Amino acid sequence: MRSARADLPVLRGDPPSGAAARAEDRPPSPRTRHGPQTQATARTADSGPHPDRSEGSPGGLAVASRRLGNASTFRHGDPVSSDVGCGARMARPKAKLRIPRRRRRRPRILVCTPEITELPEGMGNAANWIRAKGGGLGDISAGLIRYLHEDDRFDLHVVLPKYDRQIVGLGGVGDRELDAIGPTLQRRGVHLVRDSAFSTSPGVYSETTAHPRVQRAVAFQRYIINQLLDDIRPDVVHCNDWMTGIVPAAARVRGIRSLFTIHNVFTEHSTPHDLDRGGIDVRRYLTSLYFAAFPGGNFEDTWHRNRIDFAASAIHSADLVNTVSPAFLDELVSGVHDAFVPESLIHALREKHAQGGALGILNAPNDTVDPRRARWAARFGPEEAMAKKAVNKAAFQERMGLAIDPDAPLFLWPNRLYEQKGVTLLLDVLQRSLAKHMQVAIVANGDAKTEERLGVLSLGSQGRIARQPFSEELSEIGKAGADFLLMPSRYEPCGLPQMEGPRFGALPVVRATGGLKDTVFPLDVEARTGNGFVFEHYEADGFAWALEQALAFHAKPFAVREETVRRVMREAFARHTLERTASQYVDVYESLIAKARR
């Protein structure tokens, strides 16, 4: 199906002024095509006035666009005669309205995120109850928000859904406290979106019959678009992933600059009619949205049946777009992932990149991910790493049900069990003779069939293979005790475990893709370079080769391994820091603010 934005009729009233005028001075690019046959801008047949339409349709568009009387004849301050009664006289000119100058304030940033692992302590005690994690987005959102909060250059506002079940799950929160959390945090700049779509949701991205993902996305964006953008008037709105996809277009018509960050290559769709029924009036910015099918000449058909692509709309409308690693941006634009990334997302991103509006900013682990500050594992730094890792390995083996063997090379699988993460390659190598020389611990949830197959393999492994559901405690102990991490991803927007593992002295075994390519480099013990083991092609043989390289390193003398682990740990803390990542986002914010003030 072809994809393009809709070049639909725009309301024509009095010329906009101020921020709205600046917004209209930056129209979206007219190049929204899939091939030479669609080079011309698509338009719908809308030359005449629209009759009144049925409920839910954009009735009255033409009526709303007409001028109410000849208001342009009169100017402020003109004398007006009065013919009522006797003694008609000229009215005194009105005094000019004095508008007080606005005080200069810190630039205001609104961060919109559907998930977060924690809020800074400085945002109040109630912030400790807010937590909703679905993936790496929650981690990087928490880290960036903490940095911006402590930096104090910006007036920071954060908006996220209020997941009641997750808050209650943290313990000790009653109904009355639950009701008070929202107003309390709002005074600190944290805006919680209250809706039944979130209050009963078992997970951030769970799909339920009562509240589908699209409905939750609409509820989230309705609050941002209808209330926050006008109430707080941010200088920059930072949107994250498809659940915020309509917001950049709504910000554009208000003269608000926007940044859209792609964490996952996923999108959802909804028709203009359904968005309208859900409380989001998209009439003002239809031309900034990206549709699943190229709009034809029938406006009614577009309104009721042509679906808006959330992620592609955000890419198309935002002033700037970034991926969470430079290599992943290059791969998306060059076509490496065309087979499984949505065509609309690829098309919109290539156009944005060609316009100079796309960049890659590498994620980084939170500063609290540190074996010296471990919550559950025995703490250690680079100097005492090998001794303390042995203690943690024994504890982890016992918790996982693995054979207690201090000399066994222990590999940790830290990711969710989905095809994107390379589970097909994992299942293949676990059935090879190679697996008899290693222990593999999977601390993860995911596809039910994959979990079942791993359970069967573990039963016949004599304590070499084990899987447990994900928990932060077990994951931390695993990193602190493991010798290696496994990340043979088919594609990886960024990834965090491959940067966290080396901090704990666990060397990653990865495929060279996306963020893994930007962060893991082949180990050369003699040259004292590199930090892991890398294979190129998404094949089981390549993965097996990388595992053999890891086993060869594990067979080296203890002193050699100890020196390498210490070096890798020190470099991991120096190379990938949240401060470095956050400073790049700050540079983007400041560049957008500077452009708006020109």
C-alpha cells in the first residue's frame, strides 16, 4: 500500500500572527511519494463549500472559513458615529491597549514519554511511586529527565500516563493517596494522564479488548494536545515513539518546535474520523500528517477510511528526528532493514534525512548501573572484580538452578525473548555440541513458545541451561556473576545491556548491527583494545563462531583475563555516560530554541 501525507484543504481565515504565523511559514515538505508516478502533490476535491455533514465528519469546514462580516473595514481607534436619538456625536478614540512585557524565563521543555523507570527525587516524595517500564525507553527517559532536572537550565515538564496498577504494585498506596498523586506531582512539573485506558492496563503496551494500544495512545495524546501545549506553552516538545506521533503536527501549528526520538520501529494507525471521535481535532494539521494510503480526490473517503500513521506522521512533522544510535540511522536510511521495518517509517525518515533533519544520539546507561553501587549483588570495582565476580557467580548459579561450577564459562541472556533479539540463533546453538562447554542463563520474558522450548532444553541440560522470568534483582546478580552477555540481535536501535555488562566485567557477544555496532568492538588481548566478540551476518554459524572466540578467551590464563576485565570495566564507565548523551539532547533543544527566536 502506498504511503503519503494528505494535502487537504486548509482553513483560510484572517492571517495568523505571532507563533501561528511562524508555524505556517514552515509548511511540511510536499515530497511525499513512493515512486515517480506520485511526484505531484496529492489533493482532494474540495473546491466548493461543504454542505453540513453527519456526526463525526468534518462538517462546516467551509462555513468556518468564511469571514463573519466585513470586519476588515474597521480599524482599532477609528471614530464611530452614533445615530441613536438626538445630538449624535463622534465617539472619542479608544486608548491603546498596553500589553505588559513578559519576563524572560528559562526555556520550557516538555518531555512526552509513555514509560519511565523512575523520576528524580527532587520532584517530590510522590515521584518514588511513579514507574512504568516496557523497554529501554523507560531507562533512557529516566536518565535524561534526571539530568535535565539537575542541570536547571530549563523549566522542565514531563507528561506520562498514570498506570494505577503499577503504582499500587509498588506497595503501601491506597485509593486516596492514588487520587492525590496527580495534583501533587503537577506542582512539580510532572503531568500524569488519568484515563481508564491506563488505570487498568496490566502493562505499558499490553493489548486488551477493552483498551487497545491505539485507544491508549489517543488518550495520552488528547491530554497533551488539548491541554498541555496551550497551558504550559513549551519552547520545545520532545516526543518519544509512536504513542506521541500526532503531537509534533499539533505543536507545529502552534509555533512550537519539536523533536521526535525513534526508540522502536513500530507504529499504529487511526482514521481522522476515529481521532475526532476520540477527542483530537486534526482538522488544523491534516496536511502535516502521514497517511497509510496516498490520499485520492475524495475527502470523505480520506476522513473515514484512510488511516493516519502515527510514527511516520511524527517523523514528517517534527523539526528534528533522532534515532538512539548513529549506526541504526544509517541502516534505516540505506535500506538494510527494509524487509521488516514499516515502509511508511522508512519513507518518512529518508525524506527527513535528505532535508538534514535526522541525526543519531547514542543512548547510555544510567549512572546508577554500577557494581560499586549494586543493590543485590556483592559490590566491587575494577580492582577486586575477579574475586567478587566469583562470589556473585556462585550465588547466581544457585538462584538459577545451574550446576555450581566456578570454572564454567557463564553466558547471560539479558533481553526479551523475541525474534528481533535473535532467539532463533540462540535456540540453534543451544542444540549444538558447543553448548556442552558453557552455561547459559536466560533472565527474560517473551514469546510463550520460546519460553516453552527453553524449558524443554533446560530439563535435559544437566544444569547447563536455565531460564527464569525477568526481575531486576536476578538481572543485576547475573551481570555481576556472568563472564559474557549474549546479544545476537537481528536489528538493535541501541540496546543498553551491552554497555551495562562491561561495567560489571561481563564481555558482550553481539552481532554488528545498530547500537551494538556503535558500542562493541572486537577484543584484541595483545593490543589491549576492544571489549567483546562480534559477528557480522545474522546466521547461527556466525553466532557459534563468536561463542568459540569467547570460550577461547575464557581458556586464557587467569592473569590475562583479569587484566582485560579491569581495562574493559574502566573504559565502559568512561566511554558511555548519561552526561554525554544528555548534553547532545541539550544541544538539540538549544538549536531548536535559537531557530524559533530568529
